[in-house]
Amino acid sequence: MEVMMLRANVIEDREATMSRFLGGLNREIQDIVEMQNCVGLESMLHKAVLAETQLKRRAPTRMELISAGLSMPETPNRLSHQSQSQEESLQPRQGQEQVQYNLCPRARELKCFRCQGFGHYANECRNKKIMFIRDNGEVESEEEV
């Protein structure tokens, strides 16, 4: 940063640079860094990075918000065509009871051992028939047995 300031012919006091840096941080990170004793710009940068990682660890996950009955704020990046179609596919079909599914970022990695479907566990499965996987990879349903 100091090299860039020299190239741009910016001449200012060291404390003014630190103050501008602190003013450009997020409010939460700014509050944490202000409480620390920083002697230079490098130490302030290091404290800001540590504060950012600390806040990321403390941020509530999607599963915690779902269990609390809250929803995460919708942003354009989070709304994608794929996630909308995935939510639509989880809607109950006509004549089936509605089951509450917890959508998590890795829902596509979950596999139901009852119906061999993805996105839920066997205890949340809406399909009541049992599926068997043979050693050779064949899948048989309860009706075929």
C-alpha cells in the first residue's frame, strides 16, 4: 500500500493513512480493530484480517437460521435458476402430504437410502416403500421382492 501511495505521489501523515484505512472497513471489523493497539498500518491490516475471520466463524449458518424459524436475506447472488428449480421440485405433488425439508448448502450431496433420492435423509423421506441395493448394484423396491 505504501508503494502505491508513493507511485501516486500521495503524501500524508502515517496516522492519516491509518485513519483512512480504518474508515474504509466494515463497521463490525472497524469496531474490533479500534479496540486493539495498532502501531502501524501493517499491524492494523493484520488485526482487520483476524477480525474478519473471527466474524465469519461467528456468523449464523443457514441451518441455524432455519431451525430458529428465520430466513437469510435474499441477495441476487443467492437466487439462481438452479436453486429455484430445486425448491420447486421439493413441493409435494397432488395427493401427497407436505413434508418440511431443511435446505442446506449441501442438500444435493445428501442421499436417501430409502428411495435413493437426493436432498433428504431416509427419516424425512415422503416415499413409504423400501428400496434395496444389491451387491451387484441393482436396486429393487419392496413391491418387486
